[in-house]
Amino acid sequence: MLDYITSYLSSNTTPGQAGNVFWALVYIMVVFGGVSVAVMAMNWLERKALAHFQIRLGPMRVGPHGLLQPIADAIKLLTKEDIVPSEADKFVFWLAPLIILCASFTVYIVVPFGPTHAITDLNIGILFMLGVSSLSVLGVVMAGWASNSHYPLIGALRSSAQMISYEVAMGLAVVSAILMTSLNATGTGTLSMIGIVQAQQSQQMWFLFKFFPLGFIAFGIFAIAMVAETNRAPFDLPEAESELTAGFHTEYSGLRWSLFMLGEYAAMIAVSSIAVTLWVGGWMRPFPNWLTGETWDLVFSLIPGFLFLGLAFIAFIGVARMPKHPYFRVQTIGLAGFGAVLGLIGLVLFAPPVRDRIQDIFWFCAKVAVFMYLYIWYRATFPRYRFDQLMRVGWKVLLPVSIGVLILTAIMGVLF
Amino acid sequence: MPQNYIPIFIFIAVVGILIPITLLAAKLVRPDNPNRAKLSPYECGVDPIGASRGRYTVRYYIVAILFVVFDVETIFLFPWAVKFKALGMFGLIEMLIFLAILVVGYVWVWQKGALDWV
């Protein structure tokens, strides 16, 4: 059994490629669980970071520093009454959150966490990702229409108009990255997510810096479009609470509302991982060309372990600074336990076999995490756009710029 | 390779099992005592006026139509981008002609004011 597992883990194919249904199922469960946990962590981090941006403390009550807040929220949402408005179209109302959730989770099938750490490697990977993630527009429209109420309908219309407007610029930016993958000896590029990262590896350059500043501009267009695509601030018009209460999910409550939230955060992580794969080098560690050699490999492979030890250290500082009142005893023990778990993970990550296998996943997740933090930062910094400004930016700025970047990239690609 | 696509169906099956289980579990634990005010459409406490599926501006349709045009264009660009270097100058000029036709349409749409959202 153990031999089987280790032999599988050291093979160099994805479960999909090997046609191994069992391992595909295992990977799917891991990704499903991982994304759900990441969404919960993101939820906590967002509330905490936003609070600190505004010089508040944020969640502090449930668990040490509010660490258990997302779990408390989940339990609260699970036990909350589920209200279906009497006017609503029951079936469509029920179906809409499922569609959004499926659309945003199915995307993870092709996300390349490492050269072999993907559920499967489709040869149309990036097209699959763009196509499936844009299916969530359907869910938005269905939710707004089925609610049969004013706010959701307006929210759904706005949301769908915004999502499809920015998808055009997004697609064109992706094309200019795909174009860069074909700049090799055979002259044939790839749409496979793993292939795109390998192309960056063989060209020894992130596509972000390719044909500077063209890759940079394409990436910028994608970075703007992906915020609009996921309906996040400063493009969160569909959920503009000051004018539309909550947009298309105004009428949803309880668990179904939480499905919308889960879908939204999962979609944010998914588009961030597209950006990471296409422009920021996917699973590659920083400076794979400059800092080469055994020593640097070792240094970079130790970073995940040190990161977790550092987090554990911060947790222990928190334990030491906890008030010494009996009221805080449970919280202190909890935080110490959390720190101990983090430290243990850090120590496990130092073990050579784990270290070598986990590296790619770590660097991919770290890059995605930077993007997730940017999302929070945007939300704390930028004021919300007006709807006509939003459409103007989408159609009159991003679209022409992305066509121009595509043409210039093509000309550069032919000439050099 | 076809077997690369099998995980998609496994994934759909997993989602199709997990989510109904969660919904069912929620159904067992949550309270259920609806009343008329709770079930009425949300309108900040005021009774809703008029049909909610009323008229809305025609610009949403224009945006949808333009989206179809430009998205199909993007899909056409993908195969070219994959074989870009192999096609070389021929492919580039061909695509520039294609894009030029599209840009003419884009400029016309812009001049007509279809991109303005008043």
C-alpha cells in the first residue's frame, strides 16, 4: 500500500494523464478541501486586514484573534432559516447558486500546482478555464431573474454586463500570452496550463517581462479585468450595497447565500491562478536562472518550512502577550495549540522528501496568495466606480489597448 | 488524449453528491417558520411597487451583442496564437487583415455611440 502510494507520488504524470480514476478522485477531494479551507482563511484574512486598514481590530472574540470566526460563520449560516420569496421561481432560484459554485470549482481541474500536481492536464487547458469560469454569468442572471424582485434583477443585469464586457479584454490579453508560448524552435505553442509554465521555463523568462513592456501591459489588462470579472471592489457595482442592497443575491439567505460567497472567493482564487500561470511563472521558484546551483536550490526549498516556523513564532508571541486573566485561558491554550500545529507543519516541511515534493505547490500558492492580498488591498484603497465609467473603461480603454498589445506582441514575435 | 477529460466527469459527480448532501444537512438543522412579511420580495420594508420584471435599458442588449462579436473574434485568434511562430509572416499579415476589419467595425460602433453609457 505504502509502496503503491510512494511509487505513484514519485511518478511524473498527472492522474488524468495516467487515466487513474482513483488518484484523480483523491486529487479532486484534496483540491476541493484545500480550496474550501483557503476560502475560509481568505474570509478571516479579509476581515482582519480590512479592519487593520481602517485602524480597527476586526474579529477578536471567536477564538484567538478571531481565528475561528469563519467556522462560527459557517455554523451560523448552516442553522439559519432559508427564505425563498413567495414570488420566486423556485427551481431556478435553487439552481442558480449551484451553477455558480460548479463553474468556479470545476476550473480547478486544470490548475497546475506543479509539473505533476494537477488533477489533469487538458491540451485546451486555458480555453477550458476561460470558458468554464465565464459560465458563472449564467448563474448570476438566473439568480437575479428567479428572485423576481427589483434589486436582484438590476444587480444581475449590471453584473452580467460587467462580466461579459471585461471578458473580451481578458481573452485578448490571454491570446497575447499564448502567442509567447509559440516562440520556440518548433514554432508551436500550447494551450495546456502545464505547457504554458514549461514554455516560460524553457524561454527562461516570466511572460510578465517578455518584450518589456508588452507582457507587462497584457498582464495589467488581465489584472484589471480579473477584478471586474469576479465582481470585487473597486468594480463591485453589482453588490453596491448603498444602491442595490446586495445585488443579485439580495433574496438569498442562509446556506445558499454562503454558496454564493464560496463561489465568489473560489472564482477569485481561480482567476488569480490563471494570472500566475500565464505571466508570473506558475510553480517556478523566484530567480530560477540567476540563483542557480545546489546551494540556492537548498535555500529556496527551505523557505516553506521557515515560513511556517515564522508563523508559529508569531503565534507564540501572541500567546506571550495574551492577558493573564482566567477569562483568556481557553484562548491562550488555543493559540498555543495553533502555533504548535504550525510549527509541526514547518518541521515536516524540512524533511527532504516532503521538501522536494511540496516546493512547486508552495511557490504556486504563495504567488496566488499575493494576488489574494492585492484583492483585499484594492478593496481597502479604491472607491467604487460608477457604472458608465466602468463600461467606458472596459470598452474604450482596455479593449483597444489589448488589441494594440496583441498586434505589437505579434510583430515583435515575428521580428525577433 | 481522451482520458485526460475523465476527471471532469468525476469532478462533476463529486460536486453533484457533495452539494445536495450539504443542502440536505442544512435542511435538517435549520428552523423553518415562514410568514407573509418574510416571504415578500425585499424592498427595504416597503411593499413592492409594480412588476419586478419590468423594462430595463436597451443598452444591456447592445453590450451582449458586442460581446458575442468580440468574443468570437478572440476565439478565432487562439488557434493562430498557438501556431504563431510556425505560420510566421504569412499568419501575421492574415491576422492583421482580420483584426483590421474588426477594428473598422469597432470604430464605427464607437462613432455611433453604442459604447457610451449615458
